[in-house]
Amino acid sequence: MNPFSVTLNTETGELLPSTAKVERRLKDMESSYQAKEEEGGNPLIYEVYIRETSHLSLATTILYPGTIGNEYYMTKGHVHIKEAPEVYIGVAGTGLVLTEKQSGEVEYMELKKGEIVYVPPSWAHRAVNTGEEPLVFLNVYPHDAGHDYRVTFSATVVKEHGKPKVKGG
Ligand code: S6P
Ligand code: ZN
């Protein structure tokens, strides 16, 4: 393939031109939250713009602000099927990257503009928006990493007295 460039809109998180776009609403990830579905609501939790290549994939996620019960909006989260690492580059908003090994080890790191988080292979990862604005970040990962969504996270991020608190793990 030839070199190319894409444009990241640092305000909206759009990555164009992209090769795929994913939208996840509450009903696509109800089991991720402890609280049951809110009555009549199926809010948009996040959108992902993906630029696939045959080597590295580039993807931006726009994770909206909000809570389900007392848990902040978060991505579904997964572990890569292959021994593939991943980089998170914070673009806008504030939040956390929660990482967890299936042996139960938990680490979490702040994510905001200018923060870069490195996730080694075998660590499950998810992002959590603890702010009032959309959390926008760019991920770079091997195109054939594969995504296993059957992971369970023992740590959760809740809003307590108006502030984020990581529980469990
Ligand atoms: C892909 C990378 C991200 C996520 C995105 C949505 O390896 O980790 O681009 O796909 O943040 O999260 P999820 O857990 O729904 O794929
Ligand atoms: Zn990943």
C-alpha cells in the first residue's frame, strides 16, 4: 500500500476518510452496567471512526458524557485475541483508561488531551468518560489484533458526591 494521511477533527473526533463507523447505544451493552436499562431510553453512548489498513488500524472514539445508574458512560471493553498492544492518545475531554489482566490485576490511567496510554498485549481495556464533555481519543493497534468482548472487568468507575471513584479491582 502507499502512504496516506487522514484528518482528525480534534473537536468532534471525526476521522476522515474512514473505512468503517460503529455506534454503540445502551441496548448494545446493557450487561456492561450494573443498573438495569433506564425506562424508555436507549442513549447513544459512543461512536467510533476506523481507518483500517493491512498493518496498523487508526480509530477515534467519541465517548459521550453521562451516567447509567451511578456508573459513568464507558466503552464495552475487550481484550485483543492476538498478542497485540494498543496506544491511546487523548484528544479532548477527560476520563480514564481501565486496564485489567484476566488474573485480576487492575491499572487505570488518566486520559485527556496530551496524555498517551500504552496498553501491553493481554490487558483488557476500556475507556470511561468522567467529565462533562465528550471524551475523544485516538487508538493505534495492529489491524489483526481481534477483539474478544467476553471479558469481565472487576473495577468500575462511579460518580460519588459528584466525583469519579474507582471501585473494586
Ligand atoms: C480497538 C480499540 C478502540 C475501541 C473503541 C470502542 O482495539 O480498543 O478503537 O474499539 O474505543 O471500544 P469497544 O470496546 O467497543 O471496541
Ligand atoms: Zn483494543
